[in-house]
Amino acid sequence: MIYRDFQGLKLSMLGLGTMRLPVIDSDDGKIDETTAQRMVDKAIDSGINYFDTAWGYHSGNSEPFVGKALSKYPRDKYYLATKFPGYDVSNFGKVEEIFEQQLKRCRVDYFDFYLFHNVCELNINQYLDDEKYKTYSYLIEQKKNGRIRHLGFSAHGTIETMRKFLEKYGKYMEFCQIQLNYIDWEFQDAKGKIDLLKEYDIPIWVMEPLRGGKLAKPDDMYITRLKDLRPDESAAGWAFRFLQTIPGVKMILSGMSDERQLEENIKIFSEEKPLNEKEMQLLINIGDHMTNTTSLPCTGCHYCMSHCPKHLNIPYLINLYNEHCFTVDFAFIAPMALSAMSEDEKPGACIGCRSCEAVCPQQIKISEMMRDFDKRINA
């Protein structure tokens, strides 16, 4: 197992994420505890020592299962991470109640790692308003009391939103969890997020390393190009080697849903095989090609905005549209971002005047995109 140093700890670089555990009858709320327990046991036997859960995973059943599964082991045998569920703004003001329940659910006296969950446009104002909600104040107090050993945050929001959070809390954040893979290197500007975290000297935790499984089974034309350079490397192996090569990455969380995936990932993380510059660039190029085949070619020139009578942030809406259309399965980023916007800022506010299209250098049919986006979101 590959390990990374973090503040005197030896963390397995592969962490077991518990958002996609095996389930019964395709019901996300019914964890197949027998199979999942075997996976936890196999993970620990193979050297994995980091387990990540959250309040809402598996309809609220992930934390109780993880607590039960790990309770058979000495407390110093594993590192446990969970999060304050800020993805649901109704939870703000309940941080103490939720935190105390999480300790009971997970059958522990402290969390090794605790995160402000999913900092994004939907909740940034609530996270920053500590005078009203006291989320930060309470969690930093738990850190002082030893009930949180390391405090960090996860983010699905824009770089601008992350910067707002870091400007207020950055000096207190010990790690940050972002969506990072060779598709999102450019598509979600993960590279830019890494550069921002470097400014604050914050180590990187990775979520969605395989982009919901897309990178474990890419199209044959991509596999052929990869096999030319590394004949024995699996598609998933390429995706993980990409992340292992990026400086600052300490933890890579994989939401493994069956024992075969676990065994394959353990094998990949049994030794380091960093990519060279040519191999890294090939993956970035493949990621760009994957998204460009389905995405509108907006360059963010903003000419459209100067001609929009409704003053819509068209480049931002196009970015959300591209993300939503590409992701398809488990597409939550665009709906989440739109839910933080007023009705006159959303795609449905477009009146179809086509003034923006008249000045678009890329000749994007913006009005058609707006109608389709509104239809997809409200389907």
C-alpha cells in the first residue's frame, strides 16, 4: 500500500469512500452489510486505514454502518472522516445536534478528520455567517477539545466561491477535498483549484477519481491509445496514476461498490508508477476530447452578456449546462448551483431574443441551449 505523510500520520493514499457501498435490490438506503463488512475487513487487512463517510450517504445509513463495521477494530487501527451536511441549508443552526448524533452513529469519541461538506454557491453565505449559525465556531471548539483531530472542507463550487471560504477560514483549514480527475482537470478547472489551494498550503484530498466510473470504462479508442504506452495498465490504473503523480495529493477516495473493485484498486495502490510528462499530457488531451464532443465551445469572452436584456450570466450557465449534459448519471452540480440563484438568473428567464447569438464568436445557439437546460432541470 502506498502511504503519504500528513502531520506525522501515515495515511494510506487509497481511502475507502462509503457513498457507493453494495446495496440490496438496488435500494440505496439498504446497504448489503454482509458484503460491505467483508470489504471493510479486506481494506484493513490490505493496509487501507482511511474511511470516509457522511451524514446523508445511503439515505443516512452510511455512518451507522461504518461505525458498526469499524467497531471490531482498535480505535488506533483506522482514521475516520465525516462531515457537517451543509449541502442541505436547513441543517445550518443544528451543528451541535448533528455532531453529537454523528459521534453516536459512528460509535467513536472523536473524528480523525471532519469537513465542512460541499462548500458551494448554495451554502457559502450560511457557512460564512458564523455569527448567526456558529458552524465554524462550534467545530473549531471541538477541535480544541480533541473531538476533531483535523479540520478541513470539501468543495464542489467555483474557484470564486472557494476563495471566499478560504479568505475567512483558510488559515484554519488543514486539508481540502475536491473533485479531481483527468476529465475535470480542465472541465471543472481542477487545476485552478489546486493552484488556489497551493496559495494556502493546503493538502489535497481527491473525490470522484474515476468520474463516477466513466474513467474505469472509457471508449475503446481511448483504451487503444493508453495501451500503446502502458500495455499492462488498466483504465482505472491510468486514472489513479494520474492522481498519484500530482504534487500535493495526499488522499484519493474511491467509492467502491463491490469486492472486485476493491481488489483491483488495492493492487493498483500496491506500488507507485508515476506518469511521465508525455503520459500526463495524453490523459489531459483525452479528458478534453471526452468533454469537447458533448460540450458547447464557450470561451468565456462575455460578449453575449453585454447584449442580454435580461443580464443573464450566460458563460456561467453554459458551463453548468455542459456539466449537466456530460455527467448524466448523478448530475447534481448544476441543480445545486441553480437552486442558489433567483428565478430571473436561471435559464428559464431567457426570452429567446437571440441578441447574444448575434455577437457570439463561437456561433453557439444560446437561446436553444437555455430552453433545453430549463427543460432538463425541470423534467
